[in-house]
Amino acid sequence: SQQGEEDPQALSIQEGENATMNCSYKTSINNLQWYRQNSGRGLVHLILIRSNEREKHSGRLRVTLDTSKKSSSLLITASRAADTASYFCATALTNAGKSTFGDGTTLTVKP
Amino acid sequence: DAGVIQSPRHEVTEMGQEVTLRCKPISGHNSLFWYRQTMMRGLELLIYFNNNVPIDDSGMPEDRFSAKMPNASFSTLKIQPSEPRDSAVYFCASSLGGVTSYEQYFGPGTRLTVT
């Protein structure tokens, strides 16, 4: 089964609202990454958080990591229509040269 | 840098034909990944290379699929013979990786349709 699973599967909000997506995983990780995929495009790396970090910010993005609960959240503040995309988390284990991607959350931001 | 380059961007072929997808990773990156994405199965890792050596090919669906990385700047994914169920978007990604994976840079993908 997938190491990382996003929740919810789909999210629809109005422009200006905040969007929160969650990712749960099963085993201990080295780091967790969030990616965005616009329709018809490749995935774009957004942010990486290491297992010894609890929170990270990048512009309007805020990522938290709770290793005791094996979960992470991605918060997009003051959303824009251009944020409409699918968002994926990917977990990387120590000494495993690959990351495992979840099924993604589809975010729709209505203008 | 131009990013990860994939070709062709679109491929339509008939069942039974050989298909070759190509990828040029970002210069200096030492890990390369091939993924397949479908609505039904999501994003699947097919194979990844580190320093041009295949490390994990457990995601390759069957013997019809093969991948090579003859040098640090080029990789191919071949399907022979192709079948309609191979229709998907195939992504190549590269990263500065080693024993642990970090951020990956994806190409634009090749949309494969097998009729």
C-alpha cells in the first residue's frame, strides 16, 4: 500500500480562503516532500521537511510534520485561482534512494 | 538549465509496436526516475537509477518494459510490444540523490496512447 496518503481527495474553496491538505504515512521517514501538479504538466517540488523539523514556511505555504502521528499538513493561505492543481506528498525513507508518492489531493480554487 | 527534457511529448502507436521514450536529466543530477501516471493507478515508480546504475526496477510491470541509462545525460524507457493498457503519461525525474531521496525535478511527460 502507499506509504503516503493524502486527505481529502478533493477540496473546493473560494479565492482568498485557506486550503489545508493532510498526508499520513506508515513508517519512519527521513524527509517528506510536497509537490504540485497542474493539469497536463509534470510535478513541481514545493517544499521539503526533514524528520527533525516540525514546521516550514515558503511564501504562502506552511508545512507541518508530526512524526509521532506520522502525519504532515500543507496549508496554502489566501488561495488564488492559480493554486488550482493536484497536490502530492512524497515520503523518503533513510537509505532508500526513492520517494513514495501518495494519490494526491485535487484542489479547486473558485474565483 | 533547461530542466528535465522528455521526448516525444505525445506518442500514438498501434498495439504490438515498439515504443521508446527518452529523457535528458538536469546536468549534475545523479539520480533518475521513471514514473507512470494513470487515473486508475495514480503515480507509479517504474525504475530508478543512481550514477547510471539501475537500483530498483521492482515497479517495472513486466518483461515488455526495459530501461537503460548509458550515460549521465540520457535514459530510455522501451516498451516492446506495446499494449492498450500501457496507455498513460510517463514522467522522467532527476535529483541530486544518493542513499536518501530529496527533491525531484520532473519533466513534462510523454503521453502515450496505444490503440
